[in-house]
Amino acid sequence: MRASFVFSEVITGLRRNVTMTIAMILTTAISLGMFGGGLLFVRTIDKMQANYLDDVEVTVYLNDEVSDNDSACSSTTCTTLRQSLETNPAVESVVYENRDQAYQRFQEIFEGQPDLVELARPESLPASLHVKLFNPERSDVIVQEFSAMEGVDSVDDQNKFLDRFFGLLNAGRNGTFIVALIAALAAVLLIANTIQVSAFTRRTEVGIMRLVGATRWYTQLPFLLEAVVAGVLGAIIGTGGLVALKYLVLDSILATTGGVIPPILLTDVLFPVSIILLGVSVLISSVTGYVTLRLYVRH
């Protein structure tokens, strides 16, 4: 098989149906770009979960009686509660924070909002016990056990907030994958249609080649390679679009979160996302091309 002939036929086929080829490449690029965006979503969520699960706490807020009169957790009520927490096998550490310390931390957190800081007063913030767990996912055990104990006003489980937050992020990820799937379906239909049109326009020369002894594989390989080349170009454009999106949009947006959402690195886009997109594009385009040739092309 002459490789030069096959490649010349591939180039001829792509140029002959240039508008359909461009549409096929762009549709493939959009679908792969959306899929790559979903993969970056997953990678970012995994990073956030790894970062935040290490810092997840259960906060036991104490009632006004303890908060008003016990700045060092030396009363019987506070000491008993603290000892119960420290001896619990699920608890790694316990830190007491009185009202003045809570107010100081509040000022540090909201230092960029002076109006809010002026409205707050130390007496409006309760004393609390910050409980770090060996397994943050078992925080519900602490909530159930200590919510009704003497001196406790309420128990706040940070894990519940994170669950809601990650639920929203997962919903965004799922939406991205759904759009990518729809775009991928459009790309598959375009690839199949382009191959059929290309084979139809060259049916005479393919028929002559078969008459002089060319095998079915030899005559159909150029059509298959057309689909693969278009898929690879779509993957390259899709990856380029993700890189451009990172620098032009995502970096500035994520910077405003103050590190709440970790930045997306160039290496996150290039490895392994770009490799996955390239592999998926080759797989989809080659399988679609092969199936189309088997079902619709009978030369």
C-alpha cells in the first residue's frame, strides 16, 4: 500500500468537502472542550475535597451563661463538656475559643467589610469548642451526642455546608457533561454524514480501483483517516480553547475567591486532560468512521 497515495486521498477528501470538514472539526472541538471542562471540574472538586476535609471541624457553640462567665473554660459545665469531647475516640483535638477570641477572629475574617465589623459586638458571638475529627465524614456522631448536653446552645457541622457546596459544583459538572454528550452526538452524525458524502463523490474512482484489484480496506482507509484527522484537529482546537479559557477567564474569576477554589494549572489542562481528549477523539472518530463504512458504503 502506497502511503503517499493514501495521504493524498485524505487531503483531497478533506478539501473537497471543506465546509462539512470545518463543521465536523468545530463540532468535535466544542464537544471535546466541554468534556475537558467537565474533567477540570472533577479535578478541581477533588483538590477542594482533599484540602477542606483536612480542616473540617464540628463547632460546639456554648450558651450565654457559659459564654458570659467563663473566658478560660474553667467552669464545671465547660470542663465536663471539653473532657467528654477529648476522650471521645472520634475526636482528634479540641480548642476552646471565648467571646473575645471569637470577635477577634470575626474582625480578621471580615476586615474588608468595615461596616459589618462595626455592627458586631463581642457579646453577640458565643464561646465555642472547635472539634477536629479523625474522620470528618463521621461528624454526625458528635452532633447527635453533644447537641443536648448541658451548656450547649447548638452544634454546627461544617461537613453539611461542604456537602451542599460540593453538590452545587457536582451539578455544574454534570450539566457540562450533558452538553458535551449532546455536542458529541452532533459530531458523530457529522462524521458519519461527511464520510458518506465523501464516499459518494468518489464512488467512480473507488469502483475503478476495486476493478483493478484494490482491496476493500485499501479503498476505505482514506475515508477512515479523514474522520481520524478531523477528530485529532478537533481535540487540538478543544485543548487550545481550554488553555485560552484558563488564562482569559478562569484565572481572574478564581482569583476573586481568595483561594476558596484552587486555581487551575496549565499542567491540569495539558496532562492528563489533553491526552484524554486526544484519545477520545481518535476512538470516537475511528469507530464512527468504521461503522459508517460497514453500514453505508458498499464498494
